[in-house]
Amino acid sequence: MEAGVACKLNCPTWVHSERFGRKSTAPIAMHRHRVRVAASPQFPLLSSPNRQRWASFEVSCSSFNNFSASTLETGSVHVPYDEALMLKNKSLEAEQYLNGHSIYLVGLMGSGKTTVGKILSHVLSYSFYDSDALIEQEVDGISVAEIFKCHGESFFRKKETEVLQKLSSKKRLVVSTGGGAVVRDENWDYMQKKGIIVWLDVPLEALAQRIAAVGTHSRPLLHYEHGDPYTKALKRLSYLLEQRGKNYAKANARVSLEEMASKLGCRDVSDLTPTEIAIEALDQIGGYLKEEGGMAIAGL
Ligand SMILES: Nc1ncnc2c1ncn2[C@@H]1O[C@H](COP(=O)(O)OP(=O)(O)OP(=O)(O)O)[C@@H](O)[C@H]1O
Ligand SMILES: O=C(O)C1=C[C@@H](O)[C@@H](O)[C@H](O)C1
């Protein structure tokens, strides 16, 4: 099932669903002054110049059902109106060069693959898949943490590869991959078959903060560490980045939150909204396809 496309003006919350944890108004004031947009039929502007305007849309996470997609989870995303307009304009540009190719988001746990992926799938009218959720579905609905505990990591990795293989025959998907999907060469072959791979590169401290905010319970690789959730996450993520950094760097496009923050004049990467990150992802994908990747992708 395609990600929901209904887009309407709505209440001033910013991202809301069971899995989209953050609610904040801090970054928004800054963006109100930064973003310049044109009106579009999808996001008609309200007339009052003093009120912050919002757009909201429904997003769904798909599951396999005899190889056709069905909905696993739905949620709604609320974004500042200006950002929504900019995102829409960027996606219209992106559609010309994407030509239906899927987008695979890679990055360490907590890097925002699911949050940003759902926004991208909505705006491109692509289907959204979360590979961890698909694995859970295939293993009797038990959680990733339970799969690690009962069957071990290598069983999980095998399932991960099977899921990516299934997805690889499809176009027009946004896939949030597991943090370790980049380690196996065969996974790259599947992701690259009809897709573009985008690395969400988020500083370790920001990742540890995000993970500490929701707890380490659902992330089995963090269970090896001791200490408070922030320390556990920071330690294990530093180790994982050392191990996997070169794999992430093989992605076709990279979205660096540090570079974005410096370009946009933000003091902290936590000021960057998921919508801004989605816009940057579309920009980076465009850059890749227009320059060196265009020829390779045309041959897919
Ligand atoms: N730009 C952002 N700023 C602040 N918090 C964010 C941002 N993007 C995502 N988050 C929060 O970080 C947490 C992790 O996000 P998300 O689940 O999207 O990451 P992920 O890469 O899919 O993680 P995993 O690989 O572990 O499933 C969530 O609580 C989410 O709300
Ligand atoms: O970084 C990793 O290896 C993992 C990340 C999660 O998305 C899950 O895929 C699992 O917890 C392993």
C-alpha cells in the first residue's frame, strides 16, 4: 500500500506517532525566518502573516503480504507549512531524476532512517518499509531484541538479507534498513539492484541522546555495555562506527547533519528537523544522479 498522501493544514504538533518520538517547537522559530517558498496547490497558504502554519500528513509502514504490500503501522507527521512546501517542491524536482528508483536509508541505530524515510515516502508517493519490522513479522511477530536473544545475531543477519532480497525486485520504495545491513556484501547487491543508498550520518553524541531518550531496551547490541543509557549507547555506537564507517561511506549519497548544521547556521544538529533532513536527502540524491551516478542508474 502506498504511503498516505492526504495533506492538510492541521494543529501545531510536529511529529506524532508511536515511533516518531520527538515533539519540539524550538527549531521551528528559526526555520520560519530561513525558509523561502512559493505557494503550491498542494499546500495553499493561509492569509494571516503572524500565525505559524502547519501541514500534516498520514504515513504508513508497509508489510509483506504474499509479496504485495499491506499496512503494518500508520502515523501522522506535522511539519511547519514552509518546510512542507519546500519539501514538496524538492520532491517534484527529484521525481524527474529518480525515475522510480527505490531509496535505501542506511546509518547507525537512531540516525532517523525511519522518521526521515516516512517523510520521503509520503512526499514521493513511495511505499515505506522498515526492514527490522519485516524481520519481526517473518519471525512470528517477536521483537528484534527477542530474535537476538532466542536465535542469535547470525540468524537475524540471515533474515535481514532475505528481507532485502525480497525488496530488491521492487521500485518506488523507501526502505529504512537495520543499522548493520551495510556489513554484508550481498545486501549491497540487493539494495543497489533498483535502488539508491543514502547514509544518514549523525554525530555519535546526538545519536546517544536520542537513544537515551527512548531507552536501550529495544536495541540488543547495546545490551553488551554497562552504565546509564547515554553512556551505553555512546560506547557501543563508537565501536560500531569504527567497524562500519567504511561500509556506510560506500553509500551513493551522504546526508551529514554536521555539514547541514553549519550550512544552515544551526548551533546544534538537534535543531535540524526531520523534514529538513529529508530535503537534504533529496538534494544529495539529485546530486549523485546528476553527476557520477546518472550513467550507472540509467543502466539499471
Ligand atoms: N531529526 C531528528 N531530531 C531529533 N530526534 C530525531 C530526529 N530524527 C529522529 N529522531 C528520534 O530519534 C529516534 C530514532 O529515530 P528513528 O527510529 O527514525 O531512527 P532509525 O535510524 O530508524 O533507528 P533504528 O535503526 O534503531 O531503528 C526516535 O526517537 C526519533 O523520534
Ligand atoms: O546496528 C545494528 O546492528 C542493529 C540495528 C537495528 O536497526 C537492528 O537491526 C538490530 O538491533 C541491529
